[in-house]
Amino acid sequence: MTVFDIYNFLNERFPFNTAAEWDNSGLVIGDKNNIVTKAVISLDCTEDTVKLAEDIGAELIITHHPLIFPETESLLANALIPRLESQNISLISAHTNLDKAVGGVNDCLAQALGLKNVKTVPTLEGFSIKLGELENELTPEQFARYVGERLKVTPRFSKGSRNIRRVAVCGGSGGDFLPDAIVAAADAFVTADIKHHVFLDAGISGITLIDGGHYATEDTVIEPLKNILQAKFTEILFVSNHFIAFR
């Protein structure tokens, strides 16, 4: 199997043409005709990710976050691109297309939180978040602890004015979608990278807002993605990397 075979499969499941205009999803580095026997799947292409690929002899790395963003200088990219090229390791990134696709980041976050009856909620910005229901109603404090236990984090949160049954989720930086969660009548919204003023807005609306951290809310997709790929390409060894670059 080649890099292009894997790219085409990912494109069928999570179409790259649905990525945001500013995004850099797709085959970022490498030759589409290269043969793949081993691949590493990780949230980010970091030093640790590349070392793991080198150690196991992987020809491909698949990440959620692109190593290269248009018009953005990156010390990490400048350091790792020559190394990937010298080792003939290709890099595919599935970013915003994986966020919103069926079975993507937001669906995996909803599943990690044990939500039932999950549905897609379009946003005013043309993106989408997910809305589901808890098995049992929880107080805001109980729900914050629940999210922490499920995602293995200590979340930041603002307490809403009601108990929680309906939960909206968006992996990664989803603070801009708070109005959409409110319109969807969610009792709580779980996302990450929430700014101070967004917490204040949540307090006025009565919704419980929880910041579960960028890594924790998105890393939920890595194992399901690995399982999908492993089931399709049984002759390739897929290895997941859950290294956290910072805390």
C-alpha cells in the first residue's frame, strides 16, 4: 500500500475539501507513491512523534494538526521538515475536515463523554458542533468533575444556573461557538481555549461552560482513527502516539 492509498481512504471518510480555507490539511510532506508498512498517528507532529516514527521504521505520520500553516513561521516546522525529508517520512494532516466529519473529533469527544442521542448542530460560521444527552442529570459541579474524570484533566469551568442533561461539545478552540450551543438549548458546553470574556458571557446566559483543554478534547479521536485505519489496511502497522508536548 502507498501513501496515496491511505490519503484516498482518509479523503473518502473525512473529505479534505471540507477543510477551512485557512487550513493545510492533506498530504503536507512526502511522495504519494511511497510504500507504507508502518505509520504513526498523533495529534501533533512533534519531536517525539518523529522520533517514534524513526524508531519503528515508519514511512508515514498522520496527524490532526498540520505542521505547516500558510503564512506562518514555525520553529517546529523549520526543525522537523528537513528531518522528515531526509528520512523519507511522509506527513498527512486531517484537521478541520476531521473536526466536523461523521466519526471525527467532535463525535469522538461526545462518545468519550458518554453522550447519547448525539446530533449535529450547524453553527453561524458554517462549522458544526455536536449535541447529546447525559444518561443522568448532573449539577454543574458534578458535571465538571465528570468531564475531568472522563478526559483525565482538571477543567476550568463557569457554573451555570441549572442542572445539566443536554451537552454541546466542540474539540479544540470552540469558544466562538458558545452562541450556537446556547441557541441549541444546551445546558453545558464542553470545548477548550476559552477566553475570559467568553466565560463571562456564559455566566450571563446560564449555561455551564467547561474548558477541558485543547489536547484532551481532541486526543479522543486518535485511537478511533487508528482503529479505522488498521481495519482497512491490515498489512500496515499503525501506532498511536499520545505524547503531550506541554501541560
